[in-house]
Amino acid sequence: MISLALPKGSLERRALQLFEAAGLRVRRSSESSYRGTIDYGNMTRVAFYKPREIPSLIESGSFDLGLTGADWVEESGAKVEVVEAFDYSRHSEKPWRLVLAVPTDHAATCVTDLVDGVRVATEYPNTSRRFLEAAGRRAEVVVSYGVTEAKIPELADAMVDVVETGHSLRQNNLRVIETIKTCGAQLIANPVAYEDKGKRDVIRNVARLLRAAWVGPAHVLLTVRVPAERLPEAALAMPADSWRAGSSLADENTVVLQGVLQKRDVPATIGALLSAGALDVTESGVGMLASDTARA
Ligand SMILES: Nc1ncnc2c1ncn2[C@@H]1O[C@H](COP(=O)(O)OP(=O)(O)OP(=O)(O)O)[C@@H](O)[C@H]1O
Ligand SMILES: O=P(O)(O)OC[C@H]1O[C@H](OP(=O)(O)OP(=O)(O)O)[C@H](O)[C@@H]1O
């Protein structure tokens, strides 16, 4: 049995989509239920927690596997195995950043411009202290429990917080002077569970399925009909991660070439294939792409 802790809040929606796309749908009685199951690997104990709590739940062995933000893995200092990483944020398929920010009219352009004794508000006191110390700044770290932007100017002069779109910074007249860490979602495992052969096999397979569901939609399958004598040219035009050729049952002079390639390569590839003699090209969507090397 593998137990799994999933994130509530910002990271939740995409996590559930990803598990569903990987064939690992979380079954629960309603969207407000914090408990569920997955019909794979005997995952009968799935629970939802705030991302900041998940690393310690995994380290302690309360759960074998968890999905949370890289910022909380670092902040907690929890001893966990990072099994996979997915660069998505609350609103986008891009990583978010943990940044040091100051009011727009502040003179500082980097951390070393901050004076000793500067008050820095943050939900990430450990990460912030480490960063400020490494920069040689003697700062007063003011622990915040959210709405950190509002701590300036009364309680703090600067802040360390999450930035994704930058909307919140702009609305509060703040600007970034340092990026401390670029963060995505991480699949983390309890080290003891990861050493257990049976659990490790399930954990590795969950990671593979999630990765396959993550990279799949960034790819397409191209099916190309090409006259047999033009096959070498057409094959060269296919920048596919993998491709294969087979004969057409309908016409022995026509070969069918199939390849999986990244979506961004499609326009140029179709042009090159047609120039190389392709009779027609059909594009199909890819759901999951399981491969040891595939990366979106
Ligand atoms: N755009 C984003 N804004 C905030 N957090 C994000 C964003 N993108 C990813 N995250 C991740 O999600 C975490 C916040 O998750 P969540 O929204 O559940 O909690 P919270 O806002 O800290 O908590 P609360 O709802 O109690 O204020 C961040 O710490 C970070 O790991
Ligand atoms: O760059 P943006 O896209 O604006 O995202 C970043 C903002 O989102 C988070 O706040 P959240 O709404 O979770 O509230 P909080 O301040 O209480 O954590 C974070 O603390 C920032 O304020």
C-alpha cells in the first residue's frame, strides 16, 4: 500500500488533472472531501494538505509519497527523496519564483544594497535567513502568515515571497531585486518507503506515468504517406524523437511513416515532408508519452 499526500490550494487543480491524465484518477466523495483513493498500487490512503505541511508528513513517514512545492521542500529542510519535478504554478505551466522584493521607490537594486538591520517579512524564514546570511546581510526576519505584501512599511522594509505573474507585486508597489529560487511542483517520497522494493516499484511507476502525462500533450503523432522511392528523403525531414516506417496495405508503392515529435516542430516538419514527396500528413494528439528520455 502506498499512501499519498496531495496539495490543497494553488497546486491542487493541476495536480488532479495530471493524476487523471496519467490514469491515476483520485476518487473522493466530493471536491470538499480531503480523503480519497486511487485504483492503482493499492493507493487506498490519499489525503489533501497545505503544501507547506507536506514535506514533514513525508519525512516522518505519515505518508509515503507527496506532491508539493520545491519552496516548501527547501524551507522545511525535510529529508525526502525528490522523485520527479513538474514546472507548473497556480496559473501556468511555468515555474514560480521565490523573490526578495522592495517598494518601487526603494533605492536598492540588489540584496547587498540593503542596510544591516533591514526588516524582511516572509513565510519562508529559513530560506530567507540562509539567503541573507550568504549575501552578508544582518537582517531581521519577520515571520508572516500570508498577505506578506501588506507587512510593508509598518512591519517590514522588504519581503521574500512567491511571485508568479507579478500581479500582486504590481498592485502593492513592490519590485523584485533578487530571485532566490525558481520553484516547481515536486513529487517527493519518504526515504525508507523508497528503499522498500515493493513500494519503490509503485512509486517509480507513478512518477513515470505522471511524467508521461506531463510530456504527452506537448507532442503529436504524425502519420505520413510517401512514395517508396522518396522514403529516405522523407525520413530525413522527420525530426521525430522516434519514428518507424511500414508498408501501406492499400498500395505497395506507398510507405507509411509514423513519428512522434514536439508540437513546436510541426509546421516546419509538415513543410519539409511535403517538399520531400509526402502524399499526405495526418497529425494526431498524444495523451501519454512514456519514455526514459522524453522531456517537454
Ligand atoms: N501563483 C502562486 N501563488 C502562490 N503560491 C503558488 C503559486 N504557484 C505555486 N504556488 C505554490 O503553492 C503554495 C501555496 O499554496 P496555497 O495556495 O495552498 O497556500 P497559501 O496561499 O500559502 O495558504 P493559505 O491559503 O493558507 O493562505 C506556494 O507556497 C507555492 O509552493
Ligand atoms: O505573482 P502573482 O501571480 O500575483 O502570485 C503571487 C501571489 O500569490 C500568493 O498569494 P496568495 O494569493 O496565495 O495569498 P497569500 O499572500 O495569503 O499567500 C503569493 O503570496 C503572492 O502574493
